Amino acid sequence: MIFRAHKPAFPLDNFIESLIYYDGLSTAHNLDRFLPDGNTEIIIDLAEKPQYIYDNDTFEEIQACRYAWVSGVRSRPITIPSGRGSRMLIIAFKKGKAFPFYPYAMSELTDTVSGAELVFGRAIMDLREQLLAAQSIDRMFLLVEAFLVRQAGDAIQMDISTRCIEYALLNIVNKPTIRRFQQLSDQIGYSQKHFINLFREQVGLSPKQYLRIIRFQKAVQAIEKNEFIRWSDIALESGYYDQAHFINDFKLFSGLTPNEYLKRKAATLNYIPVD
């Protein structure tokens, strides 16, 4: 198996978490339930066989994905292949930072997986052909960086509204106990309505929806770190009012109770083997 992760240089480093290339992944299972994590990706498949999205309950194929596709921010889990035998290059954006590279609001892609050519036109397919012809993984990363810089154009320069939403995101990610978004919008200097619209346009969800996902992710990470689990402590540390709210959100975002998740989780965060 080959696995490489690459951190782009400035100015892309402010928007891209990493570029990931893998080939020959080996897994003991076929399907994963992929949990909402607040992230957005572009996936370029360097194999010819299509991948599928499956019904979360019946595991029937519900959508075919081929060559390249974009995954918007998600508010519910999806069931996808485990990656066994795949060869892919993934552009993983930082939380809420994908919007300069897209031709329309990120809310248009929320809870969807769409063919990348529908978003980026022929340019993304040209990139895939260049990646297939590349002589090294490093060359692949350089080609992707050049594509992203061209795609963003002047939008890669952060304006005032972009910095305001960045500030809001940092507060949400670092302080999942935030209750009053009016106070946050006051700090930013926009009306609450304008703040919510900007946030949804750039991130894909409303601030309250996104906060719920971040709280859930705090809980998932806390479960990984703690050898001995006390659910009341996990709920409190993750920013929930009480254990009941914690359990309800956990079931919403994973399809499992916390105890079921604990029994079924695997080594890779946010991927639960289901078949």
C-alpha cells in the first residue's frame, strides 16, 4: 500500500488541510459509515471502476460516482466503500474554507455528492488526465496545487466577510459550548440575519447546525482519547446541556447510540465498518 499526505504551501495552506494520495488500501470489510465531520472534499478517482454510495439501512446502491466528485458538508452519515484496492487523490479542505474554489455558495452542495465536472467543468477532467500521466506522486501534488490556484483566482485573497466567518468558525470549533450567536454576530459587526446567511453561503450550514456537528465531533474525539468512558463526562466536555441531548445528537449523526458506536468503531476516526 502507498499512502502520502501533503501540506500545500502559502497561500493554499490557509484553505487546504492536506492533499492525500493512496493506492492499494487493504481492509477487512467492504463498506464504511462515514460520519458528519464538518469537512468538504474533492475526490479524484484514478481507477476506472465506479464507486457507489449505499443506503444506510439496506446497503443497496443509490448513487454511482466515477472519475471525480465533490462531497459537500454533511449533516447526516453516508455509507461508502471502505476503499479496498482503490487509487485516489483527495483534496481535503480546512473546515469552512472550501468556498473560494467553488463557483457558487457551499450551501448548494450540502448533504450531496456531485460529479466534479458539474461543478468545475472540463478543467477537473483535464486535471485527472494529467494526474494519470504524472511520473511521481510529488508531481501529482504540484498539478493539484496549480489547479486550485487557478480555480480560486482572486477569491483566494481573504476579504473582511471571509475573515469574519473565519473568526466565527474558530469560536465554534474551539468553544462548542457557545449558546448565544447574537453575541458572536455582534462581535463580528453584522446583523444576526446577515451573519447566518454569510455563514451558510461560505460553510454550507447555519452556525447552529454546524455547532451541533462540532459538538458531536468533540464527543467522537473524546471517546478515542479516553480508556474509561463515563458518558455524562463526555457529554459535558463536548458542550451538551445534558446526556439526553448528547444521545439524541449522537444517534442523529451516526445512526448509533454511543454504546453501539463504542462497540463497532474502528481505528480510523469517523469511519465505522458496517459490512
